[in-house]
Amino acid sequence: MKPRKIGEILTKNVDPSAIDDVWERLDSARKQRHQKRLGRWAFAFVALAALTAFVMVSYRSKSSHEIEMAGALQLASGEVLPTLFGGEDEALAAFDDGSRVVLERASALVPNTNGGGTISFELRRGGATFDIVPHGPRAWVIDAGIAQVAVLGTKFHVVRGANFVHVDVERGVVRVSGATLPVGGRTLTAGQSVDVREERASDVDPDDEVKTLDAPDAASNDALEHADAGNAALDARRTTHASRVTNETTSWKPLAEKGDFGGAYDVLGAKGVASETNRAETTADLLRLADVARLSGHPGDAVAPLERLLAQHRNDANASIAAFTLGKIRQDALGAPGAAAKDFETAIALGVPAALREDAFARRVEAYSKAGQASSARAARAAYEAEFPAGRYRDHVEEWAP
Amino acid sequence: MLLLTVSPALSRAATDPGEDARTILAIRAGDRAAEERLYRKYAPSLLRTATRLLRSTDDARDILQDTFIRAFERIGELNDPDAVAGWLRAICVRLVYRRFRQRKLLKVFGLDRTEEDAQLERLAAFDVGPDVRAELALLDRALDTLPAEEKVAWVLRHVEGLSLEEAALATGRSLATLKRRLSAAESAVARFSGGAS
């Protein structure tokens, strides 16, 4: 049998219906392919946009997310955080998140809140340099009595003296708040520093107060060598002190300075706030009384000291802050937006500090809007937009004064 | 004794040398009828080639459709309109390669549902005797053992009857590569045929 080529023995016929079918569906297949391509591009674009958004949101929320997840801070060795002391020389403490603290000689650093994404220390005496890992999982707060330092990640130095606190920043940003600082505190960046000094009222001997409450004597220094015993000793002294006090003017201020506004209001009561308002000689006292009232949950009682400050110390540097605070109270707590709008007008006219300026402009729009004064609200919106063309409340003011 | 030979050179229909060039120019000008002329002229041979390579009539139809979709999309890239036959075949073979890769991937996951209904044995002409069909079946089994690249080279050369140059052009490989793959495929087929017989 003669060999045959493979191609010759295979059928050359193809199904004509297959040729027709493919031709007939070719047009729709081309359109589908075109749409699929567009879809792919659209998908790629959306995916890229989503990825970009995710990365940005993740980056921005990283700190707060980690704060939620963070547990208690421990020493790098894994031990529970003890009270830290600087002995004869400097002492170094390293933590499990990579942060470090160098305690100066004879300093004492007591951990307070430790968990839930926050670690707070009380610097009872001396000085310490904090080197906190940036973008770490916890918010750090250092309480130095008359000043508090809040920070997320940075390197800074805090010294607590008998009646002053000094804070200087080497790297990053911290926010220092204290009785003698503007409402909302003061932000320090690298190279900046602040000294917070205790104010002295004429009828109080602040040195006694500081000595008694904040500057442990030799005996209490010994007590601090053992944290629990030290804390108990201080608490006992505070109790003794409180029971000793008979004059409210000598008891509410230290509590307020320590941030115990509830305790200070318990001592004063509404009548006490009113009488202290009449007796107050400095704007700082009036602001502090207002803080005691509003931060203890009695915002209505804060109106009188702020109004007096505005009436009698209008040229004082604190007047604009008082007006702003008054506006906030009337707007947020007392449901009096019309009066609040006037307060914000006053605050702006008196030259509210830069840190509060945008808030004052925006709140003025909101207050006029809620008071039903549409034309004033629109004028206030125009002023806001002119002053802060890329402001963070831009969307809100558009809503309040369309 | 082998009843089949694998020598090349199947005759191809002679065409008017200027016909394809005119059709291509008309297509580029947006002439829908010219598109259909080109399709009707080359679709049968491309469908046949795709069927013989893939051994699946369904897959072959898909490949034919995709070949012309791509061809019409890229008709502007065709430098020599008279070479349209080889150009279309090259597109078709590239899509066949892609289908082989898809099948391989699906096979890895146990998802390959390809129905091979067009092996050489089944494509035999009506008058082919059972002994030749048996040899074609043997060839089918031999081709099953080959990698896709070698299988395609062998089928283009010995079933489609392309010259070495035409097969190299269709596969997008150099002549030397084509020859190497062809040689490997021929050796494997010969071993298989000899072992089986």
C-alpha cells in the first residue's frame, strides 16, 4: 500500500454553519470585548483609587487604631511597670514599645493609667527626658502637677520644680496644658520650650500648698522608694490636708490645679463659685473658676466668672479666651445660640489666639444659623471663607449658611 | 508498516496577488463588506488549523472568533497586506498557545472540562480505512505526550503542511527554534510509533 500524506487523509471540509455562526456573533463579540476593556480600565482605576484611599486612611488612622489595640506598657524586660526613680545618678528605663526615659538624679516617675491605648505618668519630682517611639501604639501623658504634657511620639524633657514646670522639645510635637497657659494648652515643636509657673493668689500661701502636696519632704521621699507605700503616704497626707482645710479659698485651687475639677466644685458648690467670682482679683482666678464649673459638669455656673472677666478686664490677654469659652458654653450647653454668636463676635474682635481663631469664625456661623439669623450667618460664612479658604470647617459652614 | 508519511507541502489555493491588498485597504477605510470578504476567504482554513491543533471544535470556533476580532482591531499594523494569510495564521496560533496554557492551569486545579472531539482519527476522511485510522489514533496518543510547543510545530509542519519558514512565522519562533522543536517532536512520535507497533 502506497504511503499517504497525513493532510491528504484528513477531511478538508469544515462545518459551514460554524463559519456563519462565528461571523454573525463577531460584531457583538467585538462590542463585548470593547466594553470589557473599558470595564477593565474602570476596574483598574477604581481599584487603584480604592488602594490609594486605603493606604491614606490606614496611614492616618494607624495611630488611633494602634492606640485602641495597645495593652499595658511594660519594661523592655517584660516586667510590670514600677515607679521609676533617679538615684544618685541618672537612671535609664527602657519600655517594651522601644520608648525610653532617662530620669535625672533624685527624680520620681509614677505610672498612673496604663492600658486602653494610654500611658500616663506623674512626674512627682525632678526631671526626665522622654524618648517616645513615633507612631507608637499609645498616647503618652506626663502629669507634672501644674502642667500636663500630651504626646504621641517625640523626644522631650520635663523638669518639675517646687512651683514651676519646664518643658522643652528636642524632636516631634507635644502639647502642654496648664492653669497659666491658654485654654487648649500650647503646642511645642522641636527646639521650643515653655515654663509653666504657679500663680499665687493674695489670700493663699502657695508655697505651703506646693510644699504640702507636691514636693515631698525627706520622709516622703523615703516613702516613694516603695511605690505602694509612697502612694498611700501621699494619699493619707492629702486626706489629712483636706480635713484640715476650713476655708474654701484655700482648698479648691490646689484641687483645680491638680485637674480635680469635680473635687474643687464639691468644695465650692454653686454659691462658692459665685462668691469666689466676686472675690477673684486676677483673670487667671476667674478662668480657673470657670474651668472648675464647666469641667465638673456645671457649665451654667461658669457664665458668671467669664462675664465678670469680660466686663472688668476687657483689655486683659485672657478676655478673648473668656469670650470664646462663654460662647462655647452658651452654644453647646445652654442652648443660647444668639448670645453665643455675640460672644464669638467679641472673641474675634478682641483677637482670639491663633489656635482658636478658625474655631471662633466657624462657631459664629453655626451660632447665627441656629439662632435663625440667616443673613448674619451668611455674612459670617463669607468672613470664614475669606479668612480660611481651605479651612477644615468649610463643608460645615456651607451647610449652616447655604 | 507505516501507511502514513509526514512530508510537507500541501497545495494551497492560488489567489490573486493584489486581491488581499485591496481588501485590507478597504477594511482600513471602514468597509464592512471587505471585512466579511476577508473572513469568508480565510475562516475555513483557520478553523481547520485551530481544530487540528486543539482537537476541540468548540475551542476552535472561539479561537476563530478571537482571531478575527484581533485582526480587525490591528489591521492597521499589517505592513504587507499581501502577507495577510500568514499574519492571520500567526494570530490564530498565538491564541492556540494561550488556550493550551489556560487548559494547563485549569488542569492543575482539576477544572479542565475540554471535550476533545476532533482528534486526527476522527478527522479522517470518509474513505480512510480502519488500518489508517488506527495509525492516526496512534499518532493522537503520541501527540498527547508532547509539550504544546512541540505539538504545534509538528502539526503545522506535518498535518497542515507548512514549510519550515511558514511554520516559524506562524509560531513566532526563529527557524532554528522551530527546527529544534520539530526534531524533538518527530523523535518522540517515532519512538512512540515504534514502541507501539
